[in-house]
Amino acid sequence: MFEFSTDDGLVVKIREVRLDDAPSLHRNCLSANTLEQVKSYLERDIREMEKGYKVRLVAVVGEEVVGNLEVDFSRHPLTPHIAEIHTVVVNPNFRRKGIAMRMIECALKAAEERDIEIVKTEAEAKNAPALKLYIKAGFEEYGRLERGLIRNGEFDDVILLKREIAPRKWRS
């Protein structure tokens, strides 16, 4: 667990998700899904975490989950050195307080502890705050998928980003 205070005095705890986080996570971060879907995702993710395949982090203020981040570790035999961050969400009432950055830092630390060398993520080209966040966190663009998604009937490019972590001598 990691704890920090925001500039305005909020105490934020970042920790691995628990099944009992489902209602709060649904309310504050994943409201586009049903509560049952969120519970199902968490059950699956907790099984994956127990196997070492992923880490799902939440940011908690008081008793409420206000942030979410997932990092998946590659299971492919040719890419055991790669992980991917996704589903980074911070409740709008808690944005611009450093929560997403701290969750990314915790995810990068978890990746480094697993000898990961490359962490990938992606962002919508129109999502300037997300792109700024990832660049500030040390990610760099390595590609673009033109017309990579459709939101409300409009295409947007997907920006592919990566951050390299100090390489290790890889074990076969």
C-alpha cells in the first residue's frame, strides 16, 4: 500500500483492489458498467492477480474508491518483459490532484519488481490530459493507429505509448 496527501490535504491510499470495493468502484469510476459486471471483472482480476498475471490498483479516499488502474503482464513466451497499463480512471471530483500519476508510479514499480522492461499504454488522440499525464510519467509515443476507435459516431486516432524500464539480464 502507498499513501500520500494531496496539495489540498486529502489523504489518498493506493492499494490492490478487493472484491468488496465493487460498489464504490462502480459508483465512482466504472458507472458505465452494471454493478454485477464490476463484481465479475473484480472476481476475474483477483484470480489473475493471485496467479501473478496482473495488478489492479485502486485509489481510496476515506472509504471510497476514487481511482482505478490495471496493469497486465504478458503471458506470451516471446514477450515476458512487456506489460500494459490500461483502464486508468479517476473520478472527476478528484482529478488534477496527482492521483493518476501516483497510480502510474505504483504500477511501474510493480512492473519493475517483475523484471518488466517495457510498459505500454495507449490514449485517444483527442484526450490531451491523458497524453500529457503519460508524457509527464516518462512515456513516449511509438505509434499511432489512425481511426483506431469510434466514440459517438466519430473516429479518433489511438496514440501508442511506451516507457522503458532499466533492462535486466533476461532469464530463459
